[in-house]
Amino acid sequence: MAEAVRRAPVEIRAPVEITKADPMSSEERSPKSYGTAVSLCGVFGIFGVHHFYLGNYLHGLVDLALSIVSLVLLWNGNDVGLLFLLADALHTVFVFYQLIVEKARDGQGRRVCLAPHAA
């Protein structure tokens, strides 16, 4: 009456420990000071000083040129300078945000971080 039920052999495995990986563990951190980069961006942001400090020289030159052009245009009474200055200010806010959330990178592509993350 009762049929024998065949079951596949059960494999017993050791429990797997799930850990949250540190996203920075395999990335190289920048030796540049996080506090200095954030301070320079906050105080001299529209002039691109923070880019020079981090080794992003071309980015710094573009930022500096944009601010100089906008100030010269404003000095000569051209309202287009205000538009350039606004674009530079928005760019500075974006870079400042990237620095705060530790997404900014230095000239060698290394992340600028506050401190090493705990494992």
C-alpha cells in the first residue's frame, strides 16, 4: 500500500557568515587632508583652489578661468558674467557635496576620506 518515497541525500553545509563589506577596503585612499580640502572648497570654492590642492590641475585652471571671466564681465557691466558666476557657484556646491560624502577624488583617482573606516 504505502510506496517508498525516495529522497535525494541532504548536504549539510557550515553556516555562512554575511558581513557588510567596506566599500573603501579595496580602494586606495588619498593622502591629502580631508579637512583641508573641505575648508578650501568652502572658502575659495569658486576660484578652484581645492582642485589645485587635490592635484586636479586642469579642473582647477578651468574653475579659476571661469571665475575670472565672470568677474571681468561683471566689472565691465555685462550681465552674462552673472550667469557664469552662478554656474561656477553651482559647480562649487556640487564639489563641496562630493567632498562631504567622501566621493571626491584626487589627481591620481584616490578617494579623499575623513578617516579610515572601521572594519
